Amino acid sequence: MTMISLQIMDAMQVTPNATVQRNRGSPSMMEKDDQSANKSKVELPNNGQVKRTGEVTLKMDMSLLNCPVNPPVFQCNAGHLACGRCLAELPGEQCQTCEHGGGFSRCPMIDAVVSSLTVMCGHDGCGSDVPYNELDDHQSKCQHAPCFCMEPGCGFIGAPLALLNHLGALHAIPVHKVHYGKVHQLRLSEREPRCLLHGQGDDSVFLLVMGALGVARVVSVVCVRAGASSWPQYAVKLRANGPPPPSSIEGSILLDMKPVTSSTRPGEVALMELPSFLGVPPTYLVGSGASKEVSLDVHIDRM
């Protein structure tokens, strides 16, 4: 069985063998000591009726729903359930469970039950109660969705901020604080082509990385979070600065405000998946060998 949270606001019908638990946090010491008082709150009268306001936790066999039911809910003549989406896929909208089939009609009671079902998001640090039929959509956008370490052979998985701390402490990837709307001067080198940016104010995490594209270099930014996350949105402006005098190269190359891609696996985002990136000619890199580096101005805005 799957544990779900069912909000009950007025009266409810409960069978005598139903499991009823309080869902109001940890009991106080007074409640622990007064066992008889606590017992009286969960025992049911012989007729199975209980008057309760607030919220309780019930155990329910989710196989009864057959699918992630979305209201409206329909019921055939024999009592089998189907949501509107599933019903539309049934040939002739006839029940396939019944021996002879059966027409469906609306079931307002189950509609009300399904609409009140909530489950807790399983991502560490979230704890949101989400409508049962919206759980998949929530988890695909949850800011606490687990993200994956970029280092080969490392199996660490954690929320974005936990991953930032892991990469900085265990894998020595540089971490820089960034303030939205301000320009930050950073350097990437052939030896250390990556760094992490820690957004101040909302603890968002970004990966700034330099890769190769032929003889040129490309610089990109990826937000470390669920790829489907819709809020908040970020935009980035990148500027590669030319070598200092006495170099004959002057000026800079600019990538003006472009949306930032999000991913739970930022190290695996292919260049072609990015909406844009900054191309840097090899003449903009200063130094030699693995010490070659590029000077960057990085500006991230929270939209």
C-alpha cells in the first residue's frame, strides 16, 4: 500500500478496521504521558462514524485507482474506475475489466476524494504536500530534485547546494559567490576549465565551464537543478576580455543576456543543447600550455 494524506474538513465515514493516524507533527511530552487521552482520539465508535476536522493520515491501496487519476473520475456499472484521460482511450468508452463491458458515468464522490489526496514530495529538503495527480509534474520541477556529481566514478547525488559543497570540498572545484545583476571578473584556464557559482539570496548553483570547439574555446553556464524547473529563470551575459598590452589584440567578445539552461547532470549537457554560448578565439587565451587562461566578465540576472 502507498501512504497518502487525505484532508478531511467535516465528517467522514471510516470502517472500524481502517488505520487512522494523527498528522500534526510530533506529540508533546504531555501527550506521550497521557496514553488514555491519546487513545480516545483515534478509537472509533461501534457505528464507524467519527466527527473530525483538520487533517488525518489514511492508508489506501492505490491499485484501486488503476492509474494516476486526474479528475473528472468515472465509474462503470460494476464499480470500476477510470479517469477522463483513460476513458477517452477505451474503445467505445466501454469498461475493459467487466466481462460484458459497461458504460461509465461521473462519480462525484470519488472526484472529491481524488481532489483531496496529497502526497509529500520525496526530495530531501522539499517536504511539500502535492496533489496526488500532480506529483510527477512537481518532482520534474522541484528545486530540491537530486543532482549528480560530474566527476567520473563518483556516485554522489544530492540537492544543488549539497552538490556544490561536495564538489568544492571533495573535488576541489573552485566556488565563487555571485550577486545577481552585478559583474564578476573570473578566470578559467586549460588546467582548471570549470568553476561553480553560488547565487547569493536564493542559494542557486551554476556551473561555468570552458570547453573546446576545434581550435577555439567556448564558455557556457548551466544552472544546477531540475531541467524542467520553471521558476525562477536566469539570464547570463558573458564577456571575454582581450589580452592586456603589449598585445596587439584589442577589445572583447560579448555574449549578451541569454537564458540559462538547467540540468540535474550539468557535466553532461552537450553544447548543442544550450541556447547559446560564448566562442573565444585562441588568441584571447594568455599564457602557455595548461596555464593558458581567459579573462571573463560574468553577469547573471534573476528574472
